[in-house]
Amino acid sequence: MLGLGLVRELGRAADVVAKRLRGEYDEDEWGFDPEFADAAAPLLSFLYDRWWRVTATGTEHVPREGRALLVANHAGVLPWDATMMALALRRAGVSRDPRFLVLDWAFGLPWASVAIRRGGGVPASPYNALRLLEQDHLVMVFPEGAKGVGKPWSERYRLQRFGRGGFVELALRTGAPIVPCAVVGSEEIYPKLGEIPGVARLLGAPYMPITPTFPLLGPFGAIPLPSRWRLAFGAPIELGGLGPEDADDRATVLEIAEDVRGRIQSMVYDNLIERQGAFR
């Protein structure tokens, strides 16, 4: 029965690919394609259940209706963290597909850029984030940006600065609750041992990592390592009655951003202890 189910899923995925090659598909204004996301579900479920053995907690804190800003730590080069968070929420009964902000350079990658956009990725910009929230989407942001995914192995799970607190401004301007999220496991999928600056410049990427498998194994080095993951969604952060007018107060914005960062860092450390080993 398992073999027949797999054959059916592969056949359905092949049909989806064929329809896209013929130009027969629907997508929203952001490029999200629900049918493509459904076709990718078997692969993502395999990664979630078997490869990374993900454990998710606190999903009840994520609003089922209305806008919300999910703020998480970031690692792993490609946005696997966002896709696993989105799958965890779907399995918890969240009936809408979150959108996640992705650095522009990722949309220049062949094949991966198409999958990212059709799966819910949106180029990271304050304008895009504002519009998504005004449309009452769940929006995932990773304020560490390139600094997060580019951390050396020696600094894993130490959160970088959250920039100028742009996500706080968005929350204040739109009234969106901030849900702090911790991702443990993504730091180990591509352990960064060094960089290849020339290749990074050629691709327009913030960096090109040297890992235990890349570039040694060529394209196979892009296969992520099977670390064990934990995802934690925290209780929404109350902004104490602050409103849109407070988005222009730099001191307030930076104070809230640092508070969110501190909460996520604490959640990361707690889940590292709970995990009890990266590859067990």
C-alpha cells in the first residue's frame, strides 16, 4: 500500500509539472501557487518526518485569523526553516499558507527561485511586508538576514543583531501581533567552515559557504544534513497599547526589537537543551 501511495503522489507531482510547462496554472499576485505547494507536500513531509524529525511546540499561539508577524532566528542558506515552520502550522490546523520574506539574491538561483516563490516566498522589502500584513496574511520574517545564514560554525545559535527593527515598525503600523519563533536544527544542515568570496560575487550572493560536503561533493553537497529539528512558537508579544505613531520613535522601536531578540535567544537555548543532540 505504501508503494502504491508513493506512485500516486509521484504521478500527481508529474502532472503538476507538466501543466506548468504548458502554462496551465493559477497563482496569486505574489506568485504563490496552491497546487504547486500541494505537489511539494510529499517531499516536505519526508524532510519533516524522516530526515529532520521535526518537533513543533506552541503552534496554538499562532492566530488562526487576521494578520500576524512571525519573527524567527535564521540559518541554513536556503529558506528550509520557513518551509518547515509553514508545514508545522498546516499540521496544527492553520488553514492558510504563511508567506515568508526572502533575500533578493535567492530569487536569482535557477530552479530554487521558482520553488521559493510558488511555495510562499516573497522578496524581502518593507513595502512587500506592509502589503502582506494589510491583506491579513501570516508573515514570517527573519531579522538577522544574511548575517544569520552566514554565521560561522563557531557562532551557531548566537543570534545576530536585528538590524534597525524594521519588523517592529511594521507591527506598530499595522497592529499585527509579534509571535517570537525559535528554530533549532537549521544551523547543522550546512555547517559553515569557510567562504568562497569569488563565487559569491559571481552569483551576487552575500556569501558562498564551504561546508563538510560542499564544494567537495559538487551538486550533492547541496543536500542538507539530517539534523534533528525543534520549532517553538511563543506567545504573542503585547506592545502595551502602542500604535502607528510610535513606529517613528527610534528608541521605542529598538527597545522592542531587542526584547524580541532576547526572547527568541532564550527560546533557542531552551530548545537546544530539549533536543539533546544534533543528529540523534
